[in-house]
Amino acid sequence: MGWSASDPIRRGWISEVQANVDELKGKERELQEAYVVLQASHEAHKSAQLQLIHVEKLESVGLLAAGVAHEVKNPLTTLLTGVQYLREFAPPEDDEGKQLLEDMWLAVKRADSVIKGLLDYSRARELFLKEENVNELVERTLQFVKHECDKRRIKVTRDFGQELPRVTMDGYKVQQVLVNLFTNATHAMSEGGSLTVRTTCRSVQPQAESPAGAHVGRDTDEMPSEVVVEVQDTGPGIPEESLTKIFDPFFTTKPTGQGTGLGLAVSRQIMEMHGGTLDIQNNESGVRARLVFRPVARGG
């Protein structure tokens, strides 16, 4: 005798099977969701591990660079002095000798520049902090690249925010960062172009005190502000495959002999010492570099 669809026993059996199937499907969904979470956690762990390895490599580079730089700097200075002396007293008629000495002098000067860059990158330096007017600091720094801009037919546009709060910083070191950014921008526009420097201010939540103790803003009950300096060029931009490497020591997109590959690494280090950030990205009209000086909550 067969079972009918209305048989209570069969209905109960079917319901039990369906419940088991639904439970298994639910478990399968839970496993899939857990797998996605586990995979994301694995990728995050892998990324953090790679970043840690990268930081350790940079620290090793810094220690090696400091040792090499200290050993090489003194003899290099002697060579530079000697070559300079020979250039001054070379026989006027010896064109080949004068050219050779000129090449030697340029080579030693370049080596000296690399050594100075290594020292800047490798050793922690004390910040000499004082309040600075950012617009005035940017204007003074632009004078350092005026000749280069004129020579390359680069138009400089200033878009300075008004009544910016003064920023506590090491003005000399921040100028070093700005000079590096301005120089990179002018080199990217060998056939002319436009260099725009913009300063702005925006209100933000205060952050914990930075190692340098730098701050932006005044002692008032107002919301503290961060000051932003943007440097925009109209050059060809940075190759996408190079964007993740531009802050690595010794990496450069410039032709051989035209860059040490240390300028941006040192610049980011200086901004981090101030508790700020340096960000560089391509956009529709070239490269945009952004310096952010963040506020620091003051205790007491």
C-alpha cells in the first residue's frame, strides 16, 4: 500500500527533511561568510606584515647609510677642496685638462649631495620650533626657484588663504620640503607649464600630541584648524607603477645623474617629525603634492 501526499507520517518526514536542508544551507552560508571574513583578515595580516618588513628594511638602510656617510664625508670634502684648487690654477691653454677637472668637480659635488641626503635621511634631528606665517614661508621659498621657473617659462600662480592660523614648525626644515617639491615640479615641466601653490585652512577634531609637539591654531575655545599647502604642476605625471615607490630611499623617476632618490624620503620624514603628512598623487593636469600640518590638543 503506497503513501498518499496527505499522509501525516509522510508530511512529517518531508518537513523534517526540508528543515535539515534549510539548516545545511544556513550552515553553508555561515561558512561562506566566515571564509570571506577570514580571507579579508588574512589579506590585512599579510599587508601589515609586508609593511613591517618594509619599515625594518628602511631602518636597516638608515643605519647603513649613516655609517657609510660618516666614513665617506671627510675624504669627500678633501677631494672637493683639492679639485676646486686644481680648477683655479689649471693652465688656461689646457682645454682638455680644464674639462676633466670640471667633470671631476661636478662628480664630487654630486657625490657630496648624495652623502648629505643620506645624513638627512638617516639621522634623527632636533626640531627648532617657532610659530611661522605659512604664506610668508611659502613666498620666501618660491624665490629659491624663481630663476628656474623663468628659465623654463613656468607661470607661478599663488592662491593663498587669508588669515591662516600661525603654525608651530621648524621653518628651515619645512622650507627644505617645499624646495624639494617646487624643484620636482619645475623639472617635470621642461617645456614650460604652470605651477600653482595653494594654502588653505580647515577645522578638524584635535589629535593627540605629536612627538615634536608641533601644533596649529591659537589658545581659544574655537575648533582647532589644520593648515594645508598644495603644490600643483602641469607636467606629465608620475607613472602609476612608480606611485607606490616614490617615498622609498634611492628611488627616482629622473634620468641617471639628475636625482639622488632621497628628496621625498627626507621630506616625508620631516613632515612626520612635525606630526603632519605629505601626500603625492596624479590628477587630471599633472601631479599634486599636499602638505598637512595637523593641530595638536594641548594639555593642562
